[in-house]
Amino acid sequence: MSQCRIPWKRNSQLCRLQLACIDSPDYGDSPFFEAAKSRLETLIPRGTIVLVSDTGKSSHQRIVSEVFKDNTSINLQLVSEGKASLFCKHLNDTCPSLKTAYLNAQNSAKQAGLGIWNSRQPWQKARICN
């Protein structure tokens, strides 16, 4: 675990993070993108000190990481609030110890129709993992 301040800089270079185990809406996936972005900015505003568990690099040269603030997984919180779905490959490869917690959080958000699981207009790219 590394301690860092948002935005994260390593060796004077801005590091781009990809939240491990989850898939959030991309730019253009309105209104889900804006809701997820806004919630993330609320949870960890600029200047916030967080703990980052670096699990490797993605194909887009982003650091794949689990981000914690006050001992709470921001990644898991976004899933439980319906702001993100699970990224099945990461869930099995990168986050096996938290797999059950992630699956339970997503199932609860889906059953409650939260965010991307809104029954009237769900996010079409949301993934279901087993």
C-alpha cells in the first residue's frame, strides 16, 4: 500500500489510476458517466490523501489499483451505490480476496435499481460476473 494525494503524482509525473475490479461508465455514457464522476469527486476530492494498492498496469498505462479512504474501499463503495459494475477479469485475477464482497454489493445495487441498474434505463454495458 502506498499513501498518495489526489491527484496522484509519482516522480513529479501525474499517475493515471484505473480502479481495480470495477468498470464505470465512460465519457459519453450519459447520464451514468457524470453521476459516477461526480460521486468519485465527492468521495475523494482533490487534495485528499488515500491509500492505493497497486496491482499492476493496464493496457492504457494506467495503474490498476484499489483505492482506500478511511479504511473504506472506494472501488467497492462505487459498486454498492450503483455507480459502477464489476470488471470480471480483474475480479478473478486482481481481487480474489474481495470477490464475494464485490458480488454481494453489485447484487444489492442491482436489486435496488440503483444508478446504472435503474430499471427504466439501465446502463447497457454493465457486466454481471459469477
